[in-house]
Amino acid sequence: MRPTSAIAGSNSNQEANVYTRFARWYRANHAMLTNAVALVGTTGVNAVLGLVYWWVGAQYFPAAEVGIASASISAMMLLGTGAMLGMGTLLISQLATADGKRGDLVASALLVAASSGLLLGVGFAVLAPWLSSELRVLGSGMGTVLLFGLGVSLTAVVLVLDQILIGVLWGGVQFSRNLLFAGSKLLVLALLPWVASSGSGLAIYATWLVGNYLSLMLVGWVAARRTGRLAGWPRWPTLKGLLRGGLAHHTLNLALQTPGLALPVLVAVVLSAEAAGRFYIAWMLASYVFVIPFALAMVLFAVGSADRAVLAEKLRLSVGLSCGIGLAAWASLALLAGPLLGLFGAGYASEATGVLQLLGLAVVAIAIKDHYVAIHRVEGRVTAATLPVLLGAVVELAAPAVGGMLGGLTGVALGWLVGLYLQTLWMAPLVWRTARLPRPVVPLPGPLTHDV
């Protein structure tokens, strides 16, 4: 029989070995884990403070002005996303190998986003009176036209900047930027009734510009502290190269985003506006589960671009975490689906609880799809991924349309699930093959990071 002291010593050694292995694993994957957590945290911060923001707006401003503001901000976000022109994801693939030209690349990409955003915003504001009576205020004068254009321009810049920050593995800075943005626009909104004689939709809209501007200044300050310079300079050869390369990324990004943006509209067309409202809330809640594989795949893209040798190993980790954490999050969401939807009204809980539970099951398929795209991006084969993703988007919309006609809201959710998992038939093999690649012979590096 072994002495008690020997058994205790053995247990202590085992605990030390477990701790040592975990410490090594964490050091090797530190950059990936912390940046993914920052992306998920950004979504949470924007969601929570966003709800508080609109609650404050509803308390202090007339409903009509809140409606104008929400419509203007929605248009700003949509146009700002379109004005990115693929600059963010393009730079993630280029910054790791750009050496001393990173500052010039960043400055050029932000100039492209800012210029296209300004043009789109001004053009939309000029046409707004003919597009919608509710938005005619945007085109009521030169000042309002420029205000809206500037808002779209700043939105495009910060959206591209957020992706660049992930590309250089500055996830903490990205999180801080979004926290400052959400907090400052909320603070300015709360102060508006005290500094303005009457609240207007454009005044609410302007709070987003203030938040974006302040958060942009924060990133500039951090960049200057970390790198010794604020940024490089836009250069015409760099601009031309970015515009050519950005088109492929932009097309792929639009193909990825289209189903999520179009599904609520499709429900309204196939079923009714009331059904679309209930579906939208369920979709919004399910999206908090989907952000887990998205964040991990985006960080995998950045890490793999910096060091192709670790792609297979990081892919195994990323897919495993995406499925494991994603399914755990879905299980929690499925249990709380009824109470969460009940916060929006009894009709939401009775009609959309099963829909929300079904939507969350998509997390595994989304993990496969996001990592399929990340692999193509790391390998520089963006165009090769675009056609399969476009075909998948068609299936993702056609299947729920048929499902909705046959089975209402539940049919929509089931149809979307079927359409999404069908895509895994041609996407999963690449993910499997890449994950099965042999481990690199050289030791894994420490935490990956590089400056802008």
C-alpha cells in the first residue's frame, strides 16, 4: 500500500502537469482566444447598450422623431456596409505580409471606404424625398444632405477599421472602440433634451456620428502609442490595387450577408408583416449564438494569414470551439426561448418559441460555412469560394420560402435549416481535409501579434 504522502505528492504532480499543459495551450492560442472573445463581447455590448439607447430615445423624444431616426440609422448602416467595398477582409489577408507598408495600406483602405460612403450617403439623401415621405427630411437642405453623407462615410470607416483591428489581432482595441462608441452616443442622447429646445430625428442620428468620431480618435491615439505613428499615407498605386482586390472580397461578403438580411423580408412576402415581426425577434436572438463561429472563423482568417503553417491546428481548435460553445449556447437559448420572447409580448412567445429553438440548431452548419470561407481567404482563393456561397445563398432563401408556404413560421425555420445543412455537403469536405493536414514540424510560436 502506497503511503498517504506519496499519493498526495502524485496528485500534486498530476495537477501541476495539467496546469502546465493548459498554460502552454493557452499561450499558443492566446491571440486567437482573446480576439474571438473581443468580437463576441463587442456584439454583446452593442446589443445591451443599443437596447438602452433606444429605450432612452423612446422616453424623451416623440415617436415620430424616433421613427425617422431609426429609419435614417438603418439606411446609414446598410449604405455603410455597402461602402466597405471589401476593404476590411482584403486587408486582413494583406497586412501580415505588408512589412513597412501597413500604414499606407490602412490609410488607403480607409480613404476608399470614406469616399464611397460619402458618395453613397449624399446620393441617397438627395434621392430620399422621392423614395419615402418619411425620409424627405434627409434631403431638406445642403446641411442635412452632408450630415447624412458624413454619417455613412464614418460608418464605412469604422466598419472597415474594426476588421483591420482583428486582422492585426488588436481585439481589445476593437472592443474598446465599440464600448466607447455605444457609451458616448448613449450619453449624448441622454443630454440632448437638456441642450436642445426640441428633439428631432436628425439630432438622434447625429449622436451616432459623435460616437463614431470619438471612437475613431481613440483608435488613432492607441495606434500612435503602440506604433509611434498615427497612420501612413494613401498612395495611388496602393489605391488601385485595393480597388481591384476588394471587389472579390466585397462580392463574397455580400453573398454571405444576403440571406440574413433578406429572410425577414421573405417572411413578410410569403406570410405576413405580423409573422415577419415575430420571426425578426427570434432571428435577432438566434444571431447571438451565430456570432460565436463567426468570431472564431474571422480570427482564424487573421491568424492563418499571419502564419500559414498553423492553419490546420488552429482550424481544429476553432471548429471544435465553435461547435462546442455554440451548441452549449443553443441549449441555453432553447431553454430560455419562451421567457425571452415573452418579454416582447405573449404572441411572440406562443408563435415563435419553436422557431427560435430550431434556428439555433444551425450553429454547426454556420461553423462549417464560416470556416470554409476562412480557409479560402487564408489561401488567397476568394473567387473560388464566391460561387459556392452564392449558390448556397439561393438555397438558403428558396428552401424557407417553400417551407413558409407549406408550414408557416415553423416551415420557414425548417426550410432554412435544410438549406443551410445542404451546403455542408460541399463545404465540409474541404474543412475536414484542411483540419487533417499534418502538424507543423517547428514549435508553435507564442502569441501572434503585429503592428499596423
